[in-house]
Amino acid sequence: MPLTVHTLNELLLVCSLVLLVAVAAVRVSSRSGLPSLLIYLGIGIAIGQDGIGNVVFDNAELTQVIGYAALVVILAEGGLGTKWKEIKPALPAAIVLSLVGVAVSVGVTAAGAHYLVGLEWRQALLIGAVVSSTDAAAVFSVLRKVPLPARVTGVLEAESGFNDAPVVILVVAFSTVGPVDDWYVLLGKIALELSIGAAIGLAVGFLGSYGLRHVALPASGLYPIAVMAIAITAYAAGAMAHGSGFLAVYLAAMVLGNAKLPHWPATRGFADGLGWIAQIGMFVLLGLLVTPHELVNDFWPAVIIGLVLTMVARPLEVFVSLLPFRLPWQEQALMSWAGLRGAVPIILATIPMVSGIEGSERVFNIVFVLVVVYTLVQGPTLPWLARKLKLGDTDEAASDLGIESAPLEKLRGHLLSFAIPAASRMHGVEVSELRLPPGASVTLVVRDAKSFVPLPSTVLRRGDELLVVATDPVRDAAEARLRAVARGGKLAGWLGTDAAT
């Protein structure tokens, strides 16, 4: 007897049973170099109606709702981890790639789907729009061991955060019953919704960061919850204002992530855990929704459309979009191959299903096969290509310092704590050579599980844990100085090295 899943409670029960297996699969993913989405999709398929679990699930509307919620969490986690100093130089290129590039990708891919596979124009445009959204999580899950130059990383991260918004607008427009709006109407809608979403996201992010920096919460565990709540509020406010909620949540989270909030390492860990849960649940759910035996007839059409997307549309969109920025051909080649598609296209493919568009089931099947096949091809080869193009960034000494900040409300000060990384240039620096601003001092050093109060002549070593007390007015300056010394050593500042380099 198959187990039929119709309600949210039944679905949560099924997902909870596979959660431990999915968490264990993270280990397999990290060892094999495959994006984790393939492991989780496989788990969903395995317990589905054609698998060993024989679970029947066909609720596309529920999948879309849960997928949107998971996507909001994933975008929030991605925004919190985006460093402004890395993304700032790449922002113009990423914006052009997210707008002009999406238009090029949709047009070329839709033309290939229509003329080579024989799909009707609406179905072809739907597929072209759905697969035009890239997934940073899928890209960087296979590039852990091959750090990229900051400019490449910045462009790919920003593109994945920005291009969801215009793609969602296009998919919704193409999924509307009746004639599709004229191109200039669609452009106007995209511009308006992006503007509203950006304004609301930035406003919520700045207001939220100001509040968290000036109002001490009664428990440190409330800070991670407050940060995620603020980010999700940005999505809700943006969507209710008929703007792009996805862009709003990403920008709000990015502002929060660069605001030097209290208890930041704990917040990042909490957000990272929520992001994993969202990805696991979303991918398993999408694996449940698909019917494997129905994919056979759409396998080769998906491969053909994927070839057009990967070998023609993506390189062309990168070349056209980045032409004014004169990036080296090696970086453009890697960005072309790094256009991995992840959960977002599969989620977006449920929109025409919910709208009842003719042929939407075939669109979903083609998108599903395309994402799986080309992630399987591109994912493991990305590190190899980065090495061949000599784009690996091995400057480990420039790794940032993870500073934990706890507000001391009654004392009008802050307690900063951090550990000196192995590659940090703070190793060998005397406490006096830190040159902290007046009002800040190193109060305790923990070394080899023993703590002591340091002297000005105490030499710091890698692995040391430091406690620094700073008054409220000099807190930012003290943290900036510590980061500068971690990157540039005792001569930081004199040699032009500061916290932003």
C-alpha cells in the first residue's frame, strides 16, 4: 500500500523521518565534491512513489509555498554571509549580469526550446525564464577547496542574490492565463518591483541593525532570532508593497551581515543551521514531488535545452553583460561554467503547475532533469576548471578575524572575544603593538587551556583567545584595528593596511 501525503502534518512527519539521513548526507556531499542538492533530491526520490518508500505526494501548491519559505531563509543566510568589501567592486557587473544577462539567457534558451525541441512559445519562454536563475549555494558547495579571487566570488554571489527577483517576475507573467504582457510592460514591472524591493530591503536592514546595536537584548540567544526575524520582515514588507520580496530579504540580510552586530559568530552559526534545514527540506520535498517514470520521455529534450543553456546562452549572457567591464577571459570563462542551477528553478517550475498552464507538468519534468544532469556535469568539474584557469586564491593569511561582541549595557561598553587563526599576521605581535585606541585594552589571554592577564610585552601566538574590553565610543575603532593587525601585522596602518583591505 502506498503512503499518500496530502496535508502539511503528514508531510512534516515524512520529512522529519529523513532529516537525520539528510544531515548525514552532508558528509558524503563534502567528500565527493557533489552539490548537496543532488543528495537530497535523491533521498526524496528514493522515498517517493517510484522508490522504496512508496510515498505519494503531488501537491504542487504546498510545494511552492514551502519552497518560497525555504528560499527566503536561504537568501537571508546568503545575504548575512556576503561581505560588503568583497561585493562592492563587483556590484555593477553583478547588476548588469542579473538584468541584461537574464534577458539574453531567456531569449536564447527559449529559442532553442522552441526550434530544437518543438515546444510552444509559452512553454519555451517558461523554461527559458525558470532556468535563468543561478544558485550560489550549489556553486560554492563544490568550490570549498578552491577559493576564488574576490572579484569572481563577489560577482557570482551578488548575481545569485539579485537575479531571483526578475526571474520570478517573468515566470509569474508567463504563467498568467491569457495573453502575456508586452515586453515594455514587463520591463516596467520589473523595474518598479526591483526598486520597491531594494528600497524596503535597505530601509529594514539599516533600521534593524541600528536597533540591535543600540538596544541590548536580555539574552544572547535572542540576537540570532532577531536578525532572522528582521530579514524575513523585509521579505514580507516588500511582497506586501508589491515589490520584490526576494531582493528585499537579500539586501536587508546583507546590511545586517555587515553591521558588526553583537554576538555575530553565534548569529552566523544559527543562520547557517537554518539554511541547511531549509535546503534539506526543500530538496527532499522536490524529490518527492517528481514522478521518476514520467521523466524518461523528457530526458533528451532536457539535455538538448541544457546544452543550449550551458554552451550558448550562459557564455553569451556573460560576454554581453561583462563586455563594458573588461574582465579577463579566464574569469568570464569560469563565470560561464559556474552558472549552476539549483533549487530555485525547480521551485519556480511549480508556478505554472499551480496556475494550470497547459503543458506545465512537462515543463517541470524538463527543468528537473536539466538541473540534475547539468549539476552532475558542472559541479565536479568546477574546481578543476578553476585550477586550469589559475584562478585559485591561496592567500589564507588574509582570512578575516571572527570577533564575538557582547554588549555590557550597564558599563556602556563591549566585550570583544576572538581566537587568532593559524595564518593570521597577529602571530608574533606584542600586546602593546596592537596600538588599540584609548578606552580599549586586552584584559585576558587564554593559551593552551590556561588564562592569564597579559603584560604590554606579552607576545601573541596563533591559537590564542583574547578578551578585549572597549568603551562604547571606541568599540568600532578597536575592532577595526584588531582586524587590520590580523591582516597586516604590527605595521598595519603604517604600510597602508587597514581593516578593509
